[in-house]
Amino acid sequence: MNVLSLFDGISCGRVALDRADIDVTNYYASELDKYAITITQANWPKNIQLGDVIKWREWSIDWASIDLLIGGSPCQGFSFAGKQLAFNDPRSALFFEYLNILNHIKSLNPDVKFLLENVKMKKEYLDVISSMVGVEPVFINSSLVSAQNRKRCYWANWELVQPADKGVALSDVLFAFVAGKYNVSLKQLGRLDLNSVKIGGARVCFKSPGQNVKKSECLLARDYKGISGRQYFTVAMREQGLTKLTPVEYERLQTLPDNYTNHVSNTQRYKGIGNGWTVDVIVHILKGMLGLS
């Protein structure tokens, strides 16, 4: 199978293809972030990096040979957590590059399969996207297959169904002890608006033996900024006290292999993971394409 991945990030899609036992002949990736590319190429050295999606007309690939187009265009303009500028946000307007590429491939290969992912958004924006790609989205929460609440919309030109609940809990992915550098200091603790925190229901998510917190909240790309103002890490209460989650725990929340991202700094690991997909959701969707889900 020849796969084209737009806004590829750290190639969570490539991990999912491998986990779904789908043979990949060529995996073409469009990504600009150098740290994400470093992670990708360390894990998948045969990936073919294409560069800026805006320059897709310059890419030297056999468009008719593309069997599967995947991607999640930048979501900042659609997100309820953002300003909701929608298509007026130049990042979210990159959806139209995905659409142009999809239509170009369809003109050469009408049987091409496609998968598009984005955040939960206003219905009017959902309707625009759906009308343009020609299918309705399916809403899936990653909590069904992972220990993370991550609510996303998926559009694909094959039948999508909800995955079975695997019952994965936050406690399943947390280490009992972590290095002291992950401890939340008194100074950092003072920055947390704990009055607004609901256990398991805010950006600060606690897990301790006396609490029933089964899932973390959604990981965000901006988590790399750390505990500063209202930018919060998801944190855990361990025997050693309140700590930030480690990059490996973030990887587990996205159902990535342990240390998949350990080729860059922790700052860039958090950012890349937060920008990524929950791999096992994509595995489920891809198996549906094969009629195996």
C-alpha cells in the first residue's frame, strides 16, 4: 500500500499501519517541524519526507499510485479551547490543502481511501468539512482504547464504528515512582488554580490511591510549556508527592511504544506527543477499512 500522510507530525499513522499489519510499500510524509521529523526518521528511516504541504504541486510522486490519504489538519482555529476562528485561522485553513490533494488523487485514482481527523467543533464547521469531503464524521473518544480522554472527529470513505472499551485506566500507565525532576515544586504548585480543579475533570488531573480517577484529560501540544500561568501539565499524585507525567507516560496515553519519542528533548517530546494521534484509535479505524474491526 502506498500511503500519503499530510501534517504527519511524529508519524502516529505509520505506527498504526504497522500495528494493524498493513504492508506499506511507500509512506510519504508532509511535515515541517524538524523535531517531529527527527522522531519520525529515527523510527521509520524509510519514510519519504516531502516538506511543506502548500508546495504539494511540486512533489515528485506518482499520484495515481496513492492508495490511502491520511491526515489531521491543524485544529487551532476549530478548537473550543481556542479562539474558534475556524477557516479564518491560516492553520485550520490548511484543511483546503488536504481537500485539494484528495480531489487531485481522486481524479487519477477514484478508489483512493482517505481518513481525516480533527477536533470537536461547532456543527456549522463540521457541516462545511463534511460537505466538501462527501462523508459524515464519526465521533470517537480515545478513552475507549486508552487512559486518555481525547474527543475527536474522523471522516473516512469506509464504515466507521465505535471501538470496544478496553477499560484502560490511568493507573495502568503510571509509574509508581519517577525521577525527582518531575516533582511539582511549591513554587509551581502556587501557580495552580486548585479552586477551579475538579478531580479528573480539568487540565490538572490527580491520581492517588484514595481517588477514583480513571482517565487523564486530553494531552495538548502546549503542555510542553509546563506549569506556567494556566498552562498545566496533567499531574499525578504518587507516594513521593505531586508530580508531572513523564514523556513515557504521555506516550502510553497516546498508545505509542515506550520511548518512541526519546530522540529529542523532553520539551519537544511533550509537544510532538500532544500534537499526535491516539494510535490504537487509528488502528481500529484502519482495521475497519480492511473489514477486520
